[in-house]
Amino acid sequence: MNTPTQDTVADSYASHVLGNYGPQSCQLVRGEGIYVWDAEGRRLMDFGSGIAVTSIGHSHPHWVAQVQQQAGKLVHCSNLYQHSGQAKLAKRLCGYAGKGKVFLCNSGTEANEALIKLARLHGKRKSGAEGKCYKMLTAEKAFHGRTFGSMAATPQEKIQGGFRPMLEGFAYGKFNDVESFAALVDDSVAAIMVETIQGEGGIHAATPEFLQGLRKLCDEHELLLLIDEVQCGIGRTGAFFAYKQSGINPDAIGMAKGLGGGVPIGAVWLRDEHAGLFHPGSHGTTFGGNPLVCAAANAVLDVIEEDTLLQKVATQSQSWLKRLQGLKQTFPNLVAEVRGQGYMVGIALRVDHLPIINRLRQRGLLVIPTAGQVIRLLPPLIATAEQLDEAADMLEVALSEYNQEAGCA
Ligand SMILES: *Cc1c(COP(=O)(O)O)cnc(C)c1O
């Protein structure tokens, strides 16, 4: 039964909130750790993390204390002035990525816009003139964001449809197929950008050979290799950056989602040798890297480091993944494939995934759909082995109920 306040909220959504999202399944009022509570007071396990955002769970005491303290001290000052939080965060991100420089922005798509601008500056440096070498190669099934540059980098009809003409200068290779990228390289190409694990595309991981092959291709043709870790980065796979497992050195990295633990922050790291391409006035943001979001991001990194979450995600995910992979044997008619790394898992179904996702929510587990009938699991990095198992139990029950009902029908 809907409570009156719930109806009021739903009515206001219907009347006043732009309908650019599908109908929302429930209203949330509170979060703590891996749990959220809906407007009816029901507790749900949040295995979507607000699309890979609430990386240390909801209202983590350390995060709350740091954000509250900063809110009472200095929230915003613009990039006309220095503040300690940005200095600390940039240094820490370089500690994970390598010798380089960091630019802070407000979202994943903005991080990628900065990467696209970096590619153009590199092309100008390489060719000696503006407008001769400016193209970027990205992958089929990629997702890089919704602003015009990132949208052009995202070759999906559902993203680009209705908004053409696209920004020019993009071409698309096949994911995990170096040759298809090599075939697109000519003097007008400046960079290649890929996700280490495609999240919106259905949880498809780049193979180490693919990333190594792209690195070689980029080296041969003096192209930048840009890695979009907006979804798979910041510890989600058990490594701080997922690309690390392939041993490659990217020229630049885009990050966002999990970095702020819930506040809007994006970041770009670029190698020192490219840092000189940007000079005062060449790029900027009013809000980016303000004291509040930097305090939040520094608190996320504190928790990841102090609670050794990378190691925990790497070890605890192994038996969980094995167990989830067993769903394919238990429900061969429903489960086509289970794939992923760490706390980023996709369960590809042979049937419509939405009824099962609804069923899981009714049982108390929030998960997220993604392309190709895939149920996406993105638990917060603080999820324990027991909590992972509990979610797997719920999945088993939901799938077996689905089968029983289909059998009775
Ligand atoms: C979500 C996502 C983006 C876009 O991030 P926004 O913060 O929504 O702009 C870009 N790249 C990848 C890989 C993503 O998953």
C-alpha cells in the first residue's frame, strides 16, 4: 500500500520531473552500509550502489564525519584558489596511477570530455597543425557518457538517436579485436579510448592481450591510449584500476562514479609528458574539485586503504564468482553466462531480465539491468563474504521461483 507521502512524491515526479528515465520502481529514504530503506520502511540490500557510486556503502561513519566537518569549514572556493583537499586527492590518485597530473571535474562524461580535448591537443602537437590529426577510435558497445563528445564516442543508437549530427572525428573498432582498430588508423587519428570492463555494454572485460595490443598500436603510430575507468575503477575489481592486471601504461585515465562515495566528482589522470598540453585557460570547471567533494573522495580513499578493501574485494569475490557461475549449471534454461571481476558481475540471462530484477527487489535485493538481458551486480566494496552469499541465495530463490511459475503456466 502506498502511503500518502509516497503518492505525493510520485505525483510530483509525474507532474514536474522530466521523463528521461524509465519509471522508477520504488522511493528510497535512507541508507546505511550495504542497505537502503524504501518509503514503506522495507530494508533492501543495495547491490547496485547507485550505479557503482556508493563504493564504501551508505553513510559510512568516517565519510559522514569528514563531509560534515568540511561542510562547516569551506564547501566551495573555485579553482581561482588552492585548498588542501585537492592537493591531497591529486597526490593520492597519482600514487595509484603513476607519475602525472590530475584534473578534477564533476562526472564521468566530463572526465571523458577532458580526454577528448587531450586527444585533440596531442593531435595538434603530433601533426604540427590544428584540425589535421584529431580523430578518436572507440569500441562498439562502449559507453562514455551523454555530453556531445562522449556521446559521439558512444556508438549506440539509443544514445545518439535524435541528437545528430554528432561531433565529428570518431570511428569505432570491435572490442577485443586489435586488428579492427589497426584498420582504422591513419594520419588523422590521435587517440584510442576504451573501457577496461564495459559496464553499460553488458559487463564485457577487455582481455590483457587486447589492451597490450592497443598499447603497441598506439606506440607504433604515436597515438594516446586513453582508459575509461569511470565504472570499473576505484577498487571495483579488487585492483584500484582494473587495467593494472594487463600491465599496460595508459596515457590518461578517466574516473568518476565510485570516487566520491556519492557526491559528484570526476577525475582525469594524465602522464607527465602530456601535462604541458594544457595551459592556464585551456580547460576548466567552476565546481570541479571543490573542498567538499575532495573531502568526500579523500574519505573514500581512507576507507579503501585502512580497511584493505582492495585485498578483500579480490579474495572475497573469488568464491562468490564461482558460486554465481554455478547458476549456469543449476538454471541452464535461464542463465546463459556469468562474467565479471571482483565486485562487478554480470549474469546474462536467456530470458527477459526485468521480471527477475523486480522479483529480487521484492525479496530485498537491488540490482541493475544492463545491455543484453544482463543482471548487473555492483555491491559496495565493504560487502562481506556473508553478504555476498546472502545475495547469491536470493538470486537462487528468485530464479527457481521464476522456473516454478513458468512451469505452472
Ligand atoms: C557512467 C559512465 C560514464 C558517464 O558517467 P556520468 O557520471 O554519468 O557522466 C562514462 N563512462 C563509463 C564507463 C561509465 O560507466
